[in-house]
Amino acid sequence: MIVEVVEQPVFYNGSQIEPLWAYKKYGVLGDSIVVFRGGMDVSEERMKDCEDIRGKTEITGDDVLHLIIERFDSPGNVLISYLLQRLLVICAQAVLNMYGIETTRSGDDLFVGDGKLTVSIATASITSEKMHLGINITTSGTPKGIAISSLTSFGIEPDESLSIGRDIAEMFSREMLDILKDVVKTRGS
């Protein structure tokens, strides 16, 4: 799995969850994780989760660490996408723990106390599974009325966020490689 860390800010509007975004934008061909930092504002038209649409949920933040994963499988499978999303969130939790940030996981979200630290979605297309994980770097610009947590709340400097993203991406990539090795060494019955 290719890990691509983009140094310049990228604004996340939900279009990045569409198939082949990493290839069209950065020339990254194949299974990939693209890590970047930037603001976030997802319009209803780009939301994938119907609960968010029905609830008129805001998905916003002024400074967010983003990981976009695309895994090619034809056809893409939403169930597998959600299973991989959970693996991604578990990897994020492990890396954040190494940085001294103790989180709890509820489904595909990470929390510190009552504060929501992440947003995440999974989907599938005819050719791939796609996942987005956003980790709040700051609480600026996040939805009002929701307890929010952020990396800066725990002494992480915003400039450190891409390193955290790279660590999460590399851990996820290693997990995927281990799984694939297990698949090819196991006899069927």
C-alpha cells in the first residue's frame, strides 16, 4: 500500500472520498493512503452517511488531519470497507496512545473523555473501497453543541500532525500486508 504525505494544505469537502481521487490528484496508482492537513466542510450533497443527512449534521473543522484510503477490489464491497475503517481507527488509537493521548473507541469514532476527536466514513465503488478518517487538530470551526477534543488539547503542536498521520498510515499499511501474507499462506479446505 502506497503512503503519500501531502505537505501543503488540502481542504476536505468530501470529494476526496470519490474513486481514483489519489490517482487523479497526485498520480498515486493502486492501493493507497493519502495523508494531509487542512480545513473541512462537507456539504449535504457530498455526505455518504444518511444519518448525517437526516440529522442535518455539520462536518466541519478549521484544522484537521486527514487520511484517505483507497483499496482496489472489483467490485468494491461496503462491508469490507467498514471493516477496514475499523482497522484504521484501531491503528489511529494505537498511534495516539504512543503520543500519550488515551482515547476510547465507540464504533468508528475516537473520544477523549466526552470529546469527539475524529470523524470517519467508509464507502465503496465499482472498483474500490474508500475510507476517510479526520482527526481534529484544533477545535476551531467544529460544530457547536458537540463536545469536541483535539490534538492541541494534549500538547501536540499542529505541525506535528502530519507525522502522526504518517505513523497511522504506516501502521495500517503494515497490518494490511500482514493480513495479505496470512491469506496467501493459508491452505483452503
